[in-house]
Amino acid sequence: MTRRPVLLRQDLAASLVVFLVALPLCVGVAVASGVPAELGLVTGIVGGLLTGLLPGSSLQVSGPAAGLTVLVLEAVRTFGLPALGVLTLAAGLLQLAMGALRWGRAFRAISVAVVQGMLAGIGLVLISGQLYALTDTPAPGHGLANLAELPRLLAATASSPGALTAAALGCGTVSVLLLWPHLPPRARLLPAPLAAVALAALATWALDLDVARVRVAGLLDAVRPPGAAEFALLGRLDVLGTVLAFALIASAESLFSAAAVDRLHDGPPTRYDQELLAQGAGNTVCGLLGALPMTAVIVRSAANVQAGARSKASRVLHGLWLLLFAALIPAALTLIPLAALAGVLVHAGFKLLPVKSLAQLWRSHRGEAVVLGVTALAILATNLFEGVLLGLLLAVLKSAWDTSHLHLSVTDHSDGSTTLRLAGNATFLRLPRLLETLERLPADRPVRLDLSELRHLDHACRTALAPWTDEPLDEQLSAR
């Protein structure tokens, strides 16, 4: 009889912690995505009240994520803010279809190096863009263009009192985030992001600093369902590519997050197909409301587990607290300086970079490290979708190369003949080496092929070997 009240108290306490972590992140991700701050809160509310109720993962928390910031910003710049709803809606429907087809576990087959490269690329793009927001300066472009203009940004900031003030707030926010985990436990009553943003807002108000702040239009005013003109965009190929990117990246990030969260607790494990359906339902509703797309977020999920949550009640209640805050005291958001939110996202971007693990990965799995690095740099140089596609292609080629081991040995016999023994997998990737070996064989003596240890022979290698034997290759292969 006493167990249920105890669990409810634990979930209630955890929900407040998650709410305090989610609040600045919802607002910060929305601002960095180029949309009204309220839309980030709407996504957080849907992630709590709807996705939080659905089966899948019991302790994972959903909301707007830094991992989709770059893609959303590009989409809003290209297609306009009104199109965001239909993009998110279509991505949610695609997730529902994938969940219904039981494709949830298939996402776990994606190369970890590609996923880490994707997160690292997002982190680099996020940092390169938010460094400008840190000084209340508009970013000149995307990715490499932003990095190239950083020296000019430093020079302009040094000569502008307003930019220096904003930079001081932003750097102070990052400093608080870095120092917070090292403070005594009693001093860490609030989550680090909320404490950092609250201190920056307090300093802005107390010193009456002239810096850019969050603008608030009201929750209902920000919600704009897509209309017929926006749905007509789905006939465009570039729009469909963005929808596919939304769905695949949000699904992969959510399911990888689920695997990580499962390792943090000893409760029921995630049912991946059900979780994909839950994410799809959440994104469908977010799309109908014209809000940001959602994913499961490891930062909030880890905070939920560490705060002692025992059931999905904690994540549902966190959505309720977000709703009450947005409905009752939205004006509190206007106290938050944009530079502080930029500092939170710069810190989040650095946490996406695998700085500690990259050196170890290079020593133990150099090919995986190359895939990670190429994926990250491709995202920085192009965009998220093209960068991930390039990373996946490189991962497939690496796997094909790793599995196409072919051992060649040449033996000269006393009767004047030569035997070429092939062992392993003869694929087109090993064709140059096979041709070089064949061309070095003596032309004045008969050549026999030993295919007894050959596991696979593709068409390209079969064509190269055919002129070197009088016996049909099919008969030799069937005789093994």
C-alpha cells in the first residue's frame, strides 16, 4: 500500500528536475532554429503529455533537440517558417509507417561511427553558428563560411561595447556550465542550464544591460497549423528529401538515446518499434501545431533517471509543468538574454564532439575514425543530409573492403606448371591486386586455378579469371 505513494513522490520530484533542465533547452533550441521561442515549448509539451504517455521507453524524455537545430534552421531559411509544420507532420507520418512495419530495430544497424560523426558535425555547425549569437551578431552563412569569418567576428567584437557585453554574458554562461558539476552537492540545487541562464538573466536585469533578449508572442499566437499552400510543397523533391532527413535523423537519435538510457537503469528495456511509433505520433501532432520536430533527448532522459524517476509519470508531469509555465508566466522568458542561450548551445555543441574517444578510436579502429571524421567534415561543408549520406556510403564501402579479404598464392611445380590458389572473397574491390598477380604469371607454362578455399567470386573477378583456365569456373566452384 505504501509503495505507490513513494513511487509517485519520486516521479514528482524527478519531473520538476526534468522541467528545469528542459525549459532553457526548449527555448534555446527554438531560437537557434530560427523560430519563435514558444514553438520549442510546444514541442516539449507534446513530448511530455503525448509521447510521454505512449509505450516504448518508460524513462526516456522527448522534446526539441540540438541535434536537429541545423537541419531545421536550413529548412526554415529555404522553405519558410509556415512550411515547418508540414515538414514535421510528414516526418511523423513516416515514422509511424516505419514503426508499423517494425523497422525500429533496423536503426540499431547504422554504423556507430556514422552516428558519432553526425553528432560531431552537428556540434561543429552548432558551435560555428552560436559563436555569432554569443555576441548578438547575425551569422554570415553556414558551416565553413561561419568558421572562415571568425577572425573578423573577433575584431568586430573587440571594437563594439554592445558585442563585448553580450559576449561576457555568453562566456559567463559557459563558465557556469563548466564549473557547476565541480561545486558541492548542496550548492547544485538547480540544474546547470537553468542556473546558468537564470544568473545571466539576473545580471541583465540588475545591471540593465542593453543586449538582445528572447521575444515572446504568446503560446496560442505562435501555434499555426499548416495550410493547403504548405501541403502543396510535398510535391517538391527537395522538400521530400528534407522530410526524409527529419524522419531518419530523429528516429536514429531517439533509438540510440533509448539504448543509452536503458544502460542507466534496471527497469523494463525499450521496445524499439513502440518507441518509434510514439515518436511518430509526437511529431505528427507537433506538425499539426506548426511546432519544431522532436526526438528523445539524452540530456533530459539522463536527468530523469538520475533524479530517481520510476515510471512514465515523471515525463508526463514535466510536460504539464512546461504547459503551465508557458500559459501562466510567459513574460519571464523576456528576461533571458539570447547570448546566454547561445552559451548553453555552444556548451551542448562541444559535448557532441567525441574529443576523448577519438584518439582511442584512431589507435584501435582507424577506419572507423576516418568514417567519423569524414561524416563530420562533410556535414560542416555541405549539410546534414548530404553529410550523413556520404558517411553511410563510406561505412558501407569500408565494410565491403573489410569483408573482401582475398589471399593469393602462386606455386611453381616441377612439371613446369603453376598453380594460383585463391582463398577468401574475390570481389571487385580486390580486382586490381588479382589482375596484377595474373599478369605476373609466366606466359610459357600452363596455369591451374585452385578455388577450393574461395568463398565468393563476383562477376568482375570471374571475368578476369576466365581466360586463365580451360576448365569452366562453374565446375571448379561446384567441385569444392
